[in-house]
Amino acid sequence: MDVWQDAVALVHHVYEFSAAFPQDERFGLISQMRRSAISVPSNIAEGAARGSDKDFLRFLYIARGSLAELETQIVIATQLGYINEQENWQPALERVFAKLAALINRLRASIG
């Protein structure tokens, strides 16, 4: 699934840029961002494994919520100066948002 692959790639990206954050953020923003990032592909996978479109849709909404959390955390980290404003995180985030939206819309239409 493309959206799952892009979400996994986003996790790698988050791990890479958060490794440069100050050590005092290890149990704060770093941990929260990494958990939010990991939650996205994890919920996509769990929903897909549930066996029903209705359950899958519910988990996709959870994944989208985690992605929104991650976006907020990235904005905060950028404002705190932990992420360079030139960091190219936005396209990866937008790609996952778009693919999740498309999949959600497709499932909603099939459920009726």
C-alpha cells in the first residue's frame, strides 16, 4: 500500500531530524514526535488487518489524527529552532495526508 510505504518513510525522516534535537527533549518533544510518526503506519496496518472496511476506515481516521499531531509537533519544533525552516518535511507530510484522504474517501464511498 503506497500510503503505508510513504508513512514509513516519514517515520525515518522524523527519526533523522529529531536526532539533532537537544538532549533535554529526549523524553519530551522527540519522544512525542516519534510516537506520533510511528502511529501513522501502525494504524494503517492494523486497520487493513482487521478484515472489514468499516474497521479499516476507523483506523485510517486514527492515523490521520496522529499525522495532524505530528504536523503540530513539527511546527512547534521549527518555532523552537530545532528544525531548520528549510528542512524539507512538508512534502512528505502532505503526501501522506493526501493519500490518506483519498483512501478514506474511497472506503467511505464503498461503505455507503
